[in-house]
Amino acid sequence: MSMIDFRSDTVTKPTKEMYEAMVSSPLGDHVNNEDPTVNKLQERCAQLFGKEAALFVPTGTMANLISIMVHCESRFQEVIIGSKSHIVYYEVGNAGHLAGVQLRSVENKDDGTFDLDEVSSLIRDKNDVHYPSTRLICVENTHNKCGGKVLPLEFLKQVRKLADENDIKVHMDGARLLNAAVYLKVSPAEIVQYVDSVTLCFSKGLCAPAGSVVAGSKEFIDRSKWMCKALGGTMRQVGVLAGPALVSLDTIYPRLHEDHEKALQIAKAIKNCGNDMITTSDVHTNIVIINISNIITAEQFCHRLLQVPEKELEKLGESIRPEMWPFTKQSVRLVVHQGISQTDLDKTIIKFQYVIQELVNK
């Protein structure tokens, strides 16, 4: 009766190599720039992103907040950001509460982009004292609320052009940036050439237990260290976390395509059920959004997947319990990660087919 956990790619456990790195990585005081493992990770990430420097921090939420605080140096400033972004939805309004920065949202399209003409119309007149000063545009890649969509390079190029024309900066919440790079078959540096700063989360899909990185110019990272200290994010012998993060870049990053392929298998299997009550959105990476008609709510659908009635057990010959979370009232988010085996996937597809057929026949 064990569950197959599709709730998030944050539920992964460290690999054997990561546990070994926790024990064997050389350590030092990171606050004094003396932890060799952290320094190695920061240098590796700066090179990966084509940026001058990088900083290891506890979480992606902190990495995004640090970036906003550095780019928006004082109060009475404003960030233009997608309405469905992680920063808007899931980061507790910290930009307003802790940085004194206003977030002004523009509607995200289904592919994670937004209308740049609308963005242009929202940029404030710097000489009008009635307005906060527009200092930053934020993008998210891959885009979580849009189902793991990857932003087109041409869109990012146009965002950069608009920002330069108005003397403002661009920040990318790149929590799952490596998934985007795999999807586009390009280096991460090719993607983030269009932004001034970028974050990456090692505990989303990369299997590391904790930690994120923020990267940008040397001046940006020097200032980020001050912000990190102010937020309580500076750590000491943190090579015990940086070591697993390095392992993730060497061993998990090259395998992210496997998660994407499994996500596509699930989407195709649902489509092959041949009904319009349960469908999926286009799949780019490791996230599948399952859209459910009003015959049942997303919460009820998730609950049903966890149940194994006697009739089902007789039919399938085993207990299959895939676990996922409702995303909206009528949609479910399923996230594939390295902890999902092909056997897990095959069983989940069997369960989906059984439950969908059950719903159709009601």
C-alpha cells in the first residue's frame, strides 16, 4: 500500500553519492569565504550561467528576495512581474513586507510569457512623484503555475530589449532553470544571457537536500552578501550542503531528460483514454497539469487515486496509490522526479486508466 509520490520534485531524497559528499567534503567558514566546497560550487554555478559571480543561500525564496532587494535599492520602488509567478503566489509577500517594494503584476499567458506591450505601458514615469519607480522586471523559467513551461529565447531577448530601453533590470526565478536548458537543448548561459540575475534551486528536481544559488555580476553578488546577512541567511560550515549540490550538477542534471520523458508518457496515456473530461496541458518538462471537468473536483480526484476498493484490487491485482496535490479547483499538478521509477510510472498509468474509465461510466 505504499504511495507513489508525485506531489513535487522537492520530495526526493539525497542519493548515495550526496550522502558521501556530506561526510567527505572539505569545510570552512562560509561567512569568511573559507568553505572550499561552497566556493567551488559558487564558481561552478557562475561559470554555468556565464555570470561573474554566484552566492550559495539557504532557499530559493531567499534568493529571489535578495535579488529584488539588490536591484531595488530603496523604498518607493516597483517590480513588474507575472501574475502567476512563484514570487507573487508562494513567497508570503516578502518583497512588500521586508523590502518595501511594490509588485505590479501583468497577466501570464498559458506559456508563462506575458504581453510586453502591456509591460511597457506599466513602466512608470521616473519624474512623476505620484509613482513608485520601476526598477525591475521578473520572469520565471520554467514556469510552475503554467505547468513547467519553458520561456522562448526570443521572448527573453525582447524582455531584455525593453528593459534596456527603460534603464531597468531583469531577474529570473530559475528554480527549475536546468529543466529549461534540457528542454531547449542549450546551455543555461544561453538562456540567462538576457537577465541581470538568476536563481537556481538544488532541491527541486536535482535531489539535493537543500540550498539555492543566486548569480549575477560581481557587484551584484557583493551586495547580495549584505542582504543575505541581513536576512539571516549566512551559514558557516555549509559545505555539507554544497557538496550534495555539486553532486547534483554532475549526476542528476544529465538525467533530467528522463523526468521529461516520463511526464510525456503520463500525458500521452491520459490522452489515449479518449475522453474530454480528463485532459492534460502541453508538457514541456517534468510537470503535468491534469484538467478535470466539473464531474469531479481536483480534490476528489486526488482522494480517489489514493483509494484501493476491493473491486479495483481484484481487477488490477495490486494496490496502486499515486499521490498528488490539487492545483486549482479543477486541475491537479503531477511532478515527475528522480524518485519515480519506470515501474512506478507504469503502475500510475494503469491506475489513471482504471479511474478515468470508472468516472466515464458513472
